[in-house]
Amino acid sequence: MSRRKNILKDCIITMFPTICIYTLQVIIGGLATIYISEKLGEFVNHIINGNLYYMKANLIDIILMFLISVLIIPLFDWIGEIVMIKNSLKHDKKVIKAFLSMPYEKYNEMDEGEVEYKLENDPIELRSYIQETAVNLISIIVLSVILLVIFFNTSLLYGVLICFCAAIQLVLPVIFKSEKKKYDKVFRKYKTDERRYENFFSEYAFDVKYNNGEKMFIDIMHRFFENASENIVFKKIKIEVLLNKLYDILKNFTLVFNIFVGVVCASYGIIESSVIISMIGYYTVIESIAVKIKEIILYIPIIKNIVDRIEKIYQNESINKTEKELKNIDTVSINNLSYNIENNRSNIKKCINYDDITIHKNEKIVICGKNGTGKTTLLNILCGFYSNYSGQVLFNKINCNEYTFSNFQKNMLYLEQEDFLFKGSVMDNIVMGDSINKESVRKIATEVGIEALLDRTVDF
């Protein structure tokens, strides 16, 4: 399965309960509007004919349905919000898991600002757009079928004319679709760059101030925001304002046109006068369907933009592998191993070649050499952080590429020169990420005389 499909699949599966809740809300709301519209038409017809008994019955039905719309339908919002928060957390976990499974060299290509925006903003917006698109799509199909049945039983010609008028509004999103996609993509790039500058200043604020670089940094930020405002933000706002204004004009025109057509049809006896009242109510549902189609047309390119961005953190190729279990490592071998180092920022390019070697279980090996000879690089390759090398790395005479990264990690312990501890207790850090029994840890700590350290809090 491709990365793009995995991204969409993770989002749709986790948000499916929320999609169902909001779809029910939209459909029930549409049905309530259709029912009220039908009863209003009957109510007007009974007034014209002087049927007071049926008029009162219709009025009671209208009031009851209105109360249901006001009191019951909003409950779906409340339930949907609760479920959405829960499912959003599940989706965030999946995105973060994909990020943590990225190849190490791919992770190093991203800076903090890019990582933050792609882990925070992009998943939130992806969930929102996919949820809206799915709800719109399902509700469009259901409500369209119901309206079609009603039009067959009242006036098919008038119903078709109303639908045609509503469909005219869809010309606008089709025209503006490419522009919306273009500026959405550029705007996301701008927001990512903005996050980069924020992170840089928060990390190096003291250095900037100490070296009297405030004015220079402010000038850089001023130029950045000025350029973004002129070429991105303002143009994006102009397109959105223009689209909304044109849509409002078309919306008002089609409503007046529908009433005019209804009056003409009634004057020629094609429909009853009461049908015009019902059709105005039906038109609100038809218009909402047109709005939903418009949103789908505009949302799909934006979803593609977001998926393109998130795709960068869904680069764990092991999802397509048949996992082989790695345990009880007896030998580690490297054959014809070489690694090309390319650093675009410093223009450093060189190739490191390693001698063939086999390390047996319980052997203690020291890797030594001058700075830049590839000691850390070799360790990163052996730990599975780097994968774009030439040659072979074998564990128990099996190529390490045949193991998934998650299985690989369970058999590795790598202590870097700079330690890192998560916020919490020492015990929390020891048992993190695995099913380690705390009592076993405490027993071992007692035996070596460091039990007092386990409850010490790690803070920053």
C-alpha cells in the first residue's frame, strides 16, 4: 500500500465514528427541513381552502418538528465533539508513530519548524477536511434521492429547474479550484517557514542579543512578513473574498429566479400555489447540497496538498515488509560497506569505506579513529538509523533490511555521548516503551545500591 493511501486510511478509520455522527446530524436536519416545508405547503393550501381543522393539525406538526430541530439535532454536535476529541488523539498517535519510525537520515533533513507544523497543524486540518468531505458526500446522496422522489410526486419540471439554478453556483468553485490549491500550498509553506523563524529565535535569543543582532533579526523578519503578506496572504484573502461575494450574488439571484418560475408555473396551472411555499423550503436543502458539492470541489485539492506534506513523515518502508523476528544475536557482519556523506548546507561530499568485519556474541569491540572518519556513521548504520548505504550489514548472516525497524529496535541499546531523559521519574524512563516489570527494576536497583535514584524526578 502506498504512503498516500496509508495516510488517508489512518485518518478515515480513526475519524469514522465522528463522520457517522455528523452525517446523521446533517441528514436528520435535512429531513426535518423537507418535512416542515411539505407541511407549510399543506398549511397554506388549507388556509386557501378554509380547512381550519387540517390547518391546526399542520401547524402542530410544524411546531413539533421545529422543536425537534432546535432541541434534538444540537445533541449530535455535543456527542460529535466528544467523540472527535477522542478519535483525534488516536489519529495523532498514528501520525507520531509514523514520524518516529522514519529513517534517521530522512528525519535529519527536517528542521524543528517543519516537524512541528507537520505534526500539529497538518493532521488537524487533514481530519477536518476529510471529515467534512465524507459527511458532505454521504448526505448529498441520501438527501438527493429523497428530493428526487418528492419531485416525482409534486412537479418534476419545477424541481428540475430549481436543481439547475442551484447547480449554476458550482461554476465558481470549478473556476477557482486551481487558484485555491495554489495559494493553499504556498500558504502552508509560509506558515512552516514562520514556525522555523519562531523556533530559531526562541532557541538563540540570548546569542542574538549578546552579539547585538536584534536589529538584523527584526529586519529579516520584517522582510519575510512583508513579502509573505504581499505575495501570499493578501492574494489568498482576495480570492476567498471574491469567491464568497460572487457566490452570494448567485445565491440571491437563484432564489428570486426560483420564486419567479414558481409564480409563472402557478399562473399557468402547472403547479398549485402551495407548492411554491414547499419548493422554497426544498430549495434551502437543494442549496445546502450545492454548497456541499462546492466544498468537496475545493477541499479535494487541499487534501492532496496536506497529504503531500504529511507523506514526508510516512517514510517507514517496513510497513510493506514481511517481518522476520530478530533475537539472540550471535554475529554482526559488514561486507563491502560504504557510505556517501552529502551535506548541502556545508557543501561537504565524501565517501567512507569500511573494512569487512564479523563481530561475535560477547565480544567487546572498540571503534577508534580520527574525527570525520565515520565512527558515529558506522554506529548509526548498525542501529538502523541510516539505510542509504552500499554493501551489506548482516545479523545472524541475514541482511538487516529483511527485519522491520521496530523489531530491530527491540534488540538494540545505543548510548550516545549526550544523554536525554524524558520528564518524569528515573523509573518512568527505564520502563518506557516496553513491558518491563517495575518490581524487577526495583529489585535490580536494590542489588546494585541505586534504588534511591528510581523515584528521583527528571525536570528541565
